Amino acid sequence: MTDESTIVVYAVGGNALSDPTSGEPVGLALAAVVEDIIGLSELGHRIVLTHGNGPQVGRLLVMEERARRAWSSDANGASAELQVEQRTGIHAWVAATQSMMGERLASSLESAFSARDIEMTCTVLTTRVEVDRRDPGFASPSKPVGIVLTDDADVPSEWHIGQTAVGRRRLVASPRPIRILEEDAIRALLMQDGILICAGGGGIPVTRHSSGQYRGVDAVVDKDRTSGLLAGSLNAAAFIITTAIDSIRIDFGRPTESAIDELPLLDAIKMVEEGVFPPGSMGPKVEAMVRAKRLHPRMVVALCSPGHAIDALEGRAGTRIVTGWGDLLTN
């Protein structure tokens, strides 16, 4: 059996690895993530690394739209027009980014361990996540993907565009995860030595049909919700969300902005219910943290910026969801 007392689910945001304004990779953030993983590993933890993919999926969607327009204006006529009628589908791009980003993370980690004369294998697992076709998230797109759009950006009329903390971005459906299809494989892989990279981009969203088959759907599952679900299913010792900001903040971006070091669980539940945090960014993160903490009160649940995971575990950085004095003493 896997020893849950050593498992850490470490989630890194897509924005922390790719600048949502320009779409360019953020090398310093990746280096900080690598240092976090090495530090946690040296403390004896078994690490499940999950990652976001909003900027990356968004860039691929934009590239596809540009290609469609180019093909549509091709002088070859009808054959070119037919070639671009079908879009690839967001779920397929989620699958693609799982492989691309997983390979990058695995290579970076293995190189860093090798430089320290430590033999470490990283496994990248393509992961599907079941969602409900009736989920209200399909009717109200809220998940930002892609880079920040300029005011004169030429975007397809069917895209949903919304204002986020960093600017105008495309919003897509974000249904809640019900079940991770590869959970048994994740448990089996955790029995081996090494780092497991899975549930990239929140997992490939699929729905189950009457035939029993699963089919991909046009959506992006929030990676924090999936990561929290996974941490709860594994009864992990810790669930850490790393993101571009260093802590949970109230009134983010306003003159009254303030950081929170420790957030009591009951207060966090109330704030989620009252919609204190934005739905496309901090909202799902706090919601995922609350869900994991409610399921397993002794789990350390924290949010911090990359490079501060160990300090966050020990209460010296970021924000921790706490249940009271007993939680503070036992963790």
C-alpha cells in the first residue's frame, strides 16, 4: 500500500509557467518549481505534480483559428473550405499540452536531480477527468485561457471574452471534476520511486455516455479543483497550490488589498459561499483547498508562490487553511 503520510500533491498554475500577457515561458518560475520538488523529495515525500495549462491551451486555440482563416482564404476553393470545417476541440488541446508541458517539467526535474548526483525518474501520465454533461459550468464560461487580448484583437464572434485580474481573456466552460479515471494507475505509480506528473490542465474533460464510453467535451477543468479532488482521494499529507502571487489576498488589485497568512476553515467556507474570490482565478483555488481540508482536517493545505513550498508547509510563507489550535499544533 502507498504510505499516504508521505504524499504531497503539488499544483503549479499555468500562469506561473507562462506569462498570460505575452504567452512567453517564465524560466525563473520553472526553476523555483524544480527547487520545491527537490526539497520536498529530500524530505522523503512522494510527490504528485499537477499543472495548469490556460495560457498554453489558449495559444494553441489561437494558432488553430489563424490556420482556419488562412485555409479558408486559400485559392484552391472548396477543398480548402472543407478542410477547416471541424475544429480540433479544446479537450484535444488539453491532451496535447499534458504531453508537452509534462515532458518539459520531467526533463527539467531529471536534469536538476542529475546535477545533484541523485537518480530520479519522472513519469508523465495522460489523465482523463469525468465531468457531468449537465454541469452549469457549460452554460457560464468562466475559465480564462490564452494570452491577454488587446482591445482591437480580432477574435471569433462565438468566443466568450471576459475581464480578468490581468486583462481581457477568452473564457471557456469549466465543469467540476467528478472522478479521475486514471486514479488506480496513479496509486500504482506512487508505489514506485520517482515523481509523478499527472492531471495536467485539470485533466482531459470527458463525459460518460449510455454505451459506457467516454468522450471528450469542449471545456477546461480547473486544475486546482482536480488537484484538490486528487489530494482528497489519496488522503495526502499535504496539498500545495503554487501560483503567481505569494498568498491568498482580500480585495486583490485594490487599495484595500491585504494578504492572509492563516485562514480558518469556517471563514474560508463562508468566503467561498459569498463569492469573495473571483470565479476564474482565486475562487476555484480556495474552493479546492476548502474541499481537501474538510475531507481531511489533518492535511496541510497551503497556497504560495513557486520556491516557497517547504516554508508554506511549516507556516512561514503563503497562506494555510487551518481548523484551529489542534490543527496548528499537529501540523
